[in-house]
Amino acid sequence: MNKNLKLFNSLSKEKEVFYTNKKGNVSMYVCGPTVYNLLHIGNFRGPIFFNLVRNWLEHLKYKVKYVYNYTDIDDKIINKAKIEKLDAKIISQKYIVEFEKDYASLKIPKPSFTPKCTDYIDDIIIFISELIDNNFAYYNNGHVFFSIKKFDNYGKLSGKKVDDLLVGHRVKINDNKKNPLDFVLWKPSNGNDPGWESLWGYGRPGWHIECSAMSSKLLGSNIDIHGGGIDLLFPHHENEIAQSESRFKTNFSNFWVHNNLINFDNQKMSKSLGNIIKARDFITDYNSEILKILILSVHYRSVLNFNESQINNSITNLIKIYSSINLADSIIIKQKNQKEDLDFKNFVHRSEEKICEFMNNDFNTPGFFSIIFDFIRRFNLLAVNKKVTPELKYISLSFLSFIKKYGKILGLFSENSSEFLSELNLLLLKNKNISITHLEELISKRNKARKEKNYKLSDEIRNKIFELGIEIKDEPDGLTKWSVRVDFKKI
């Protein structure tokens, strides 16, 4: 359908022209969270990026069926349930609800389907049974394992070779596997652990089989895009390929798309380092708009280094964008008539072409943002401190239409501009360690000096405020507005 779109395929290790199994339709499966705790910001890179993928594909007129699953049965969930002395189902359901609250705070559309593993146990059992019947899996002492030696192409996604993986690999005592690299499809449930009756006894599925079963049930045996974090490439996605292609005798996914990880101050986020930031905490302290622009400003295949400087840079960029939106809104109110500006109309067209080039080149979001900022620079040049003419109203309307259209694809720029600018300025003030009380006291003293016509003192206070990195503006109604100073030329 769209021969210009190219995606980096983790399977081929190169960019490929995108194609689909069914003309005009895209089937996309993305591995979702294991629900046993609140998720950290790294877990949200996938949802934010793959929302962009879905939005861009829809922009290209594809109909997208997007599945994002929940792993709601897992050893981590069971262990959490034991610690809290609760049923595992209560734990998983609790954190599904909490995740969906966090997802809703992102203000992006939901996936088409969000299946839970435990709703597909019958499909998983059928899947495993067929693998056993066709000699790709075997039963041993309550366990069912996939035999990787039965799948000739094992390692084709990760590039890992079976012989290399076996080197130095120690087999556990009383291991039920024939080969130490064989992976579990079904395991017995002991004691009060959750489980289901099966041909192999009371037990529960292994992690890898869950996604293969849900994906094939909802999207079919051959899908267009399978996505997830780069940390899932091996062994999870490698094992999905092995079991799915062994069962269905067809290519599992045409494209494998992996987003990279998030580091904090050049270190991998981990519990041992104590640098894990929960997404909910970040959104509470800052805003989901800031989290989204942070994530999307970096190419999805690059490591995102998360730090205070990057956060402040994102806040500053949002101030620039929303200031221009606010200006455009005010211009539209002031002028009744509009008149087409052909130069700006052509500029809009060229900007859209450039965005398309960047996005069709493996979702180059840094390039996308460069066009957004070029667009803002051009608008500000034409609009800031300029007479409000019918041509300027046309330019402002075109500007807002452009920002709304492409902001929707990014999942950004839908906040109320004036309210959000106030929020962003307060955040920058806080990050600069400037007390709002102190600032308001300075403004009050300056206004008092002005009323008393003590202009020398008034100017001294104004300069002191400026040195803090704050600009003030005296409005016709007598009020003084402040904002954190940003360089609008550097965007």
C-alpha cells in the first residue's frame, strides 16, 4: 500500500519496505507488562512509541488491529501474592487496574485489544498439545518443554547459535529437560499456587507460550508487526518464533520492531542502584506530556538517557510550543476576517512532506520534531509583535491545524495552552530552586515602587528578577505576569 514506508526489521537487521498480509490492514502485537507492581518509566517507552506507530499507520490510511497483552499469571505475581497473603488473581487484577490508570493519564488511545493470559488457557493447552503431537515438545514429570533441536532456525532473530549457547551451560541436578536450552511450555502448580487442569496435570503455562497463543487467536498465524522492548528479543521473542512457526508452518511475523531501553544518568535503571522511577510518580511530579516528549524526542532504537537536564530541556521545548499555540489562539480571537497567504500555504505543504520523509524512514521522530520546531520558528517570525491582519489570522489557523494534526500522531499538544504554560513555568521555577513566594514578593515590591514612582528601585528589582531567569510583563489591566525566560531562537 505504501512503498515509501521503511521499518528496521530486527529479523533481517536492516530497513525493509513495509508490506502487509492484507491490503490496507495491519495486524500488530506488542508484548505488554507482567502485572505485579506499578510500572516504571522504562515500561512506558513501548506504549508511547507503539501508539505513535499505530497513529502513523492510520495516518497512511491503514486499518490497524493493535493487541497489547497482560501477563497475569507468572512466578513474580505468585510470589507477590504470597508476600501480601492474597490470591494471585487479586494481585494481577489490582495492577491491571493501576496500569490502566497510568495509561489513561498519558492521554493516548487504548490498543484495540488488551487480552489477559488467563482468559486464553484453553487456547494455550490446544497450542501445546499440537506441538507435542508433532514432536516439537515433550512431557516429563508434570512439565512440557519445547525441544529447540526440533526447530532448525532457532536463533534466527537474535543471531545466537545453539552450540554457542550450550558452551559452559550447566544442567541442573534432576533437571526435567532433555536439553538445557529447551524452554518450558507448561509447568506443574504446587500447593496452593494457581493452576488449571490439563492433559499433563494441574499446572500453568510458561511465559513464552502465552504470547504465541494470544497472538494467533486474535491476529492469526502470520502477523504484520510484532513489537516489544529490546530486552525481550532473546529469549522471549526467539522462543515465540520457534513454537509458533513449528505449529503453523508459516512465518510468524513479517516485521520485528524493538524499542531500546531507558537509562538514568547513563546507568541502567535497577532496584539495586535505587534509580527506578515509577511512571505514576513522574507524571504526578511533572506531567505525562513531558514524559511523552522525552521519549519521542529520541529515536526508538537508541538508548534514552533520562536525567534532570533532559527533563528541563523537554519542559522548555513544551513552553516554546505552547506559547506559540497560545499566541495563535489570541490572534484568531482578535481578527474576524482571514485571507490566504500563499507563501505560508506552500510552507505548510513542504513541512508535511518533510515529516512524511522522516516518519517513513523507520519512524525518525527526532527529524519529526525538527520540522515541528522549524514550523514554530517560522510562525513566530511572522506573528510575534506583528499587526493582526486577515493574512495573519489565516497563518494562525493554518499553524494550529498543523500542530493539532501532527500533535495527535505524537500524542502531544492537546493541553489547554494558557493553563499548561502556567504549570510548565511553575515546574521550571521549582527545578531552578526559586521559591514562588520569593518571586511574588519581589513582584509585589516592584509594583509598590512603581506606584510610588520610585522607578530606580523598580528597575533594580526588575533586574534582580531577570537575573533569576524570570521575565515579567506588565499587562494593560495592571497585573504583572511572569514566566521563566527561554530562548525562542534555540529551537
